[in-house]
Amino acid sequence: MKILKSVAALIMMAISLVAFASARPAAAQETLSGKTVYILTLTASCDTCATFANVATDAIKKEGANVITEYVNFGQAAQQTQQFNRALSTNPSAILIWPTDQTSLLPALARAKQTNPNVPIVIAIYPPGTKDDTLYTAFFGADEEKSGAAQAESMVAGLAALGKKPEGPVIQITGALGGYTTTARQRGFEEALAKVAPGLKIVETQTANWDLSQAQAVATTMFSKYASEKIIGVYAHSDLMLQGAILAADRAGLTAGKDFTAVGFDCDPIGYANINEGKEYATILWNPVAFGQKGAELAIALAQGKTVPKSTIMDAPKITRDNTKTCVGATVKK
């Protein structure tokens, strides 16, 4: 009888231990303690790039992982490839990478598929320029071309709001040459503008490398060059560069939101401030906080051995004066 009671007691104890283990939060069971995740991204001098990296780093660290974050400047594909190869050689639990472009990393990804097939690789923002999606584990980003097209429609709507016909010269200021964001935003805008407003002609496109001062310089030249033709539209691939164009216009005696319609991208604080002041008609919310969170979410899940979608397209809503509050707190986290 005593033996039966002892056995029963042991069984009850085992059941209690199992129940206790099952009741623990899933995160506690799936800690990334002792694991390493690499984040390879673009220059920290770019606010959106830094925000993306900081958000992702913080989120992954909270799961207990050791996070190694490395940066490269725009266009430094060879250096980023070296970073990737070094990271891969440590056989990490995951690599989250915002590549310098769509193609430079492809040979390294192909080698990684052969040498380290079990290392999850998450590609951010710039979709790999290949149909072979076995070279990476997951991709996430926005439909930049679609957003560029949306800003062509914004240009027409902005002119209508000013009582102007969609006819006349337009200038465009782009980001870094060759980058996916630049080429997609340019292609989407140009193709859509030709369809929705054939009377609007892009008379010149200049790059400003995402920099306000460079944008002001190239815009100053273009406003002077086309002074007699009266520019009626300015499209910039970022709100910061658009601000440079607006400053250039002021010096040329022109007022954004009166003499011409200005549309931008990213929903930077200066962008939604300009919208509220009537200088900028519309921007696109490109949310580095959400991108950082999504990158961390995917890297964490893969490091835990979970399955994630191959491709995730993030929302990038249009922002006008009616919804500028959507931008507040969404674009900066340092």
C-alpha cells in the first residue's frame, strides 16, 4: 500500500512538472540566449537606415541574442560582401541584411547556399535581382514602384488643388544612383505620369544622393535653367531632398504649394511639416521603425527554427494633410 502511495505521489509530481513547463511563456522556452544574429545594413549617417538598424538590434537583443551590427556606405558592395562572408563563417543563427543593391551579393548568396545551407538569411528592402529564391530564406520590403506611381497621381491632384492644368515642365530629384529605391521610385513615377498626365513633361532629372544640401544645389540650377518655362511640378525621392528644392525655389522667388506642386517620399518630420504648411502636397510613409520590427520578427522566428513567409510586402500609405498624424513617431528611433 505504501509503495502504491509513493508511486502515485511520483506520478502527481511528474504531472505537476509537465504542467508547469507547459504554462511557461513561449518566449521563455525559445530564448535566443547564446545565439548570434548579424545585422548588415547601410550607413548610420542615413537616418532611416540607422532607425531600421536600431529598432531591429534592440528587438533581437530583447530575445537574449548576441547581435552584431555592421554598416557600409552607399555603393560599397565589395565591403558588404566581405562583411557577409565573415558573418557566414561564424555559422550564426541568422543574418539580416539590407544590401547595397540588388545584384552584388548574389554570388555570395550562391556560395552560402552550398557552404552554410542552414543559416537563415533575411533580405531587407532591396529585393534580390534573381528568380532563384532559394538563395535566401525571406525577403521583406515595400512596393517602391507602386508608391512612385502613386506620387504621379499626387502631382496631378496637387495641381488640381491649385487650380492648375496638368500641363508643363516637371523636375525630378533622385536618391543614390543605381539603388533599388531610386530606380523603382523613378520608374514608377515616370511611367504613371506619362499615362495619367501626358501634358506634364519631366524636363530634367538630377541625383542628390538623399542629401538636402545637394538637392538644394541641383534644384537651384534647374529653377534657373527653366525659369522661362515656369516649372509647375517637383518630385523628389525623399522629403529631405524636397526640402532642399523648396529652399531653392524660395531663393528663386517661387513658392511651393502656390507656384508649383511638390511631392516627396518617406514622411520625414520636415515632410509632414511642409504638408501641414501647404508647401508639399503629399508624401509616402516609408516606415523604418516598421521595417526594423519586421526584420527582427523574421530573424527571431528563423533563429528559433520556425517557418516564415518567403516574401512580405509592407504597407506604404500615401500621406496628405488629412492624415499627417500617421507619420508622427513612425519614422525616427535613435
